[in-house]
Amino acid sequence: MKGLGTWVKQIPSFKSMTTVEKMVVIGYFCHTAKHLDRFVVGHVNLAFDELHMQRPANASSQLTEMTKATVKRMLKDSKGYRLTASSRDFVEALLPKEQSPKQIVDELKKLEAQVSDPHQKVFLEETITCFSHGAYRAAIVMAWNLAYHHACTYIFTGHLPAFNAQLAVAFPKKKAITKHSDFEDLKESEVISVAKGAQIFSVSTSKVMSEKLTKRNSSAHPSSVIVMPVTADEVISDLVQNIILRPTL
């Protein structure tokens, strides 16, 4: 159950919950994060393993008991278990409330005043336009364009000799950068790798850039993955705060 450990951190009271309550939370995770219509005892036990917590003494018995209580927490059929509506409500009340798309747009507009480069302002404006119209995939792509342009400019204007020296070592067949448009001859991942190797980008900057490049790729390529407003907001805000607005990368 990849991601469960991080996900439960949203619920500060999780560690102090009863075993039954923890099983309900895990069931919610199975439904919403893993997109499972039903879950089984094995899912629950593996979840406790991932959380480095002792497994329930008899998960099967406890799950079954939750289907028979006066106020049922679980429903069961031949395919497995699923949470009742009241159990879902219980977990949702514990989770932090997500911002609405309008709130996110308002926050993004506040960032405009902090971006001074005219070219980057255009990228940010287009990012906000895409986000405002619900085009969250496009918003992530535009935000990446904004951050990547900034990163390349940062290299070109202040660290070009070091970048070209490392480029010759890492990718000897690649030509040295002599003008800003030469970055187009390199893959974005190569630019990040070379800048990290030349110590132009810090480890944390390289990590942010690599993570967001992966999300850009997922958004740009056809897939069944649904991009939610909060995901786009996280990508855009992270790129602006940790790449665009930082004096050094």
C-alpha cells in the first residue's frame, strides 16, 4: 500500500485511535487512494505492516463484527468489505479541508506580484488562465515551462562555464551551450543532471525539479489519471516558491 504512511499523517489522532478506528481509516484509504470497490483482510494486515504497527489479533473477526454492530461500520459481500456512509463521514471529518479552485486561483494571483521577469509573468498568467478554466493538466505544463525557463536563465546568466564543463564530462557528445536556445538541444532531465553535477543546483532544487518534471510528463501525456485542483496547486506553488522566487538554486 504505497503512500499510506504519508497519507495518515493528515490525521494527527491516528496513532491514538483504537484498532477498529484505524481499520476504518485504512478502509477509506483503500477506497479513495487505491480506488478499490472492496478490500479484504489481506489489505488491512499489509497496511498495518506498512505503518510498522502490530497487526490486529484477528482482523477477519473484527471486520466481521463491524458488519453486525447496531451501527454498522462495514458492509460485506462475496467480493469483500466496504465502508458504510457513516464510516466515510467519520474519516472525512478528520481530514484537512481542501481549498476550492477559486481559492487556489486567488492564491496564485498573489504570486504575480512576486515574479518580476516579463517573460515569466506571461508564463504565470497563462498558468493561471489554464487553472481558472479547469485545465489542470495544462496548468501544470505551463507552470513547468515557467520554472524551467527560469532555471535555464539562471544557468546561462551566472553559471555557464561550470555548466559547460560538467556537460562535457556527463554528455561528451553534446555541444556546449553558447546561447539560451541551445538548452532546447538537451533533455530537461539532462539539464537538471548536469546542473546538479556542477553544483549549480542544490540537492533539494534538483529533487524538486525532477519530481515536478515527472508530474509534468504525467500531465502532458495521454492517460486515465485525473488531475485534481489541489494537485495542480501543489505543483505550481512548489515550483514558484522553491524555484522561481529563490535567489539561488
